[in-house]
Amino acid sequence: MINKIQNWIKKTKRTYFLFSFFLLIILVGFFVFKSNTRATGNTEYLSGYAWSDTIGWISFSNCTDPSTSTGCTGIPYQVTYDDSNNPADLDGYAWSSNVGWIHFVGTFPSNASLPDLPPGSTNAATAQGSKITQVLAPNPLDSRISLTGWARATSPTPGGDGSCPSFDQNPDGCWDGWISLSGNNYGVQFLFSGDSDTTSSSTHFAWGSDVLGWVDFSNAKIVPTPVVPVPSAINSFTFPSCVTTTDGIATLSWSTTGMASCTISSTNPNSSTPVAVNSPAQGQDFSVSAPATSFTLTCLNSSGTIYSSPNKVSVQISCTPPAPNKKPGFKEI
């Protein structure tokens, strides 16, 4: 009977362990999935205006500051891209009071018909959508952001159907709507400048055929999404004041907020050990040498700011070993 109970207990423990293990795997997978489905890049915005001598101003957003949605009027519109990709697809609409919506699209649908594809395209795979490419240089001020491909006014003809058949010879302003963002001896480039990017004074023209002519982007700029700073701090750094000579091991524990990496350095012995951003609950063991060893916790946040523990931790080998637990005896006379 006792053996049956013991076997039942063993089976129950094994079943509980397996259930807990698989539950842990499911939970870890869930959180990994959730973290991987989050966007990793920042949204950048085209802002400001372009100018055409024939149709006037082209606005890239209905907000004076699209990154913070301030100064917005009328119907919402904007042109954006995800800076985690290079090159990246431009996406969205600009607005002209004379030709209507101007569509920026990086990738054309595979079933797009030839009239809906830019000149020179035979199918969607060869179509050059509106792209933005970052060319980085060792000196950030020498880096460039270039626009390539095509944008399109969606209703350029009097009928508003976006088509311009080759046999149409009527002087009705027929135009296929395509705007070339770069070509031989012209293009639009942005220079890095502080927190926002401004256009280069030498290359800021797109070409809109005979209807739009040269489109001047010198009053346009790229506005990055404001990065909300993550609070960074070393919350705690705990340690023993001393250890016993026979031990020579000190358990250090720490807690941080908003750090990307941490290192614990020591003197006597001299070492530098990369450690977890947040210490496990039980802490981490480090060697201590006589007469004392000093430890410093140094962390780096995602912005590159360095944080150090206020004071070096000096762990001495001077703890008095505990007295032996002996029962009182009798002393002979």
C-alpha cells in the first residue's frame, strides 16, 4: 500500500513538472511572439512644401508638425516611411489645390495594369515605386537621404480617370500624372542637420513633365518621430561589507532601469565582467582578495549615456568567523 502511494506521488510530481514546463514554453513563446510583432523602426515624415511654376504649392502634410500632430487642418494626409528599411518605401499622399492628390507608393500591386505603372515598366516587378535611400558617411553631416522612383497625381485629366491615351490629341491638358523623383543630372537629396533633416541646396528638383515642369523640394524637409527618452537609472547596488577569509566570495546584486548594457569592474583582482542589465534575484558571485576588493557597477543606456554606481564597493576580508556552537562543559578543580 505504501509503495502504491509513493508511486502515485512520483507520477503526480512528474505530471505536474511536465505540465509546468510546457506551460512555461507556451508563455515564453507568447511573449516572444508579442515582442516580435512590434514595429522596430521609427516612422519618418515628409513635411513642408514643394513648388511647381505651373501648379503652385504641393503640401506633404496637413500638419505643421506631422510628427506631433500639431497645427493640423482639414482632411488628414501625410507622406511617411519606416527608417528601419534602407531603401524604404514612401507611402501616403501629398496635396495640390490644382491637381489634387499626389500618391507616393513604394511597391505596386502585382495585378497593376500598365496605365497604372510608371514609364518604362513592363509589369509591377519592374516598376520603380517612390523610395527613399539613406547613404551614410563617417561624418554624419556628410550623409544624404535621396528620393528615387515615381510619384503620381491620381486625377490629372479633365475626366479624372488618371489615364492619358496616346491617341488623345485634344489640347485638354491630358497628362499621365507621373512625377520622376530622380534622373540624369537631377534629383532630391536631404542633408542630415541636427534633429531634423533639410534639403541640399544643390539637388532638390523632381521632374513632372510639361505639366508640372521642375518641382522644387527646397522647402520640404524630413521630420523624425520624436524619441521619448526612457528613464535611466541605477536603482540599487547591494553588497556585503565583508566576507570570511575562508570564503573569499562576495555576492553582488543590482537593479537598473532603461539600460542597454552593464559591467562590473574590480580592483584586486583587476577584472571587468559584462553582467546582465538586471541582476538575478540571487545576485552574482565575485572573488575577493585580501585585504579588500573594490567593485564598480557601470551601465550604458540606449542613448550612450554612462551611469556609474555612486561609490566603489569595498569588500574586506575581515569578517570574524562565527564562534563554534559548543555546549558548556565542566572545568576540573
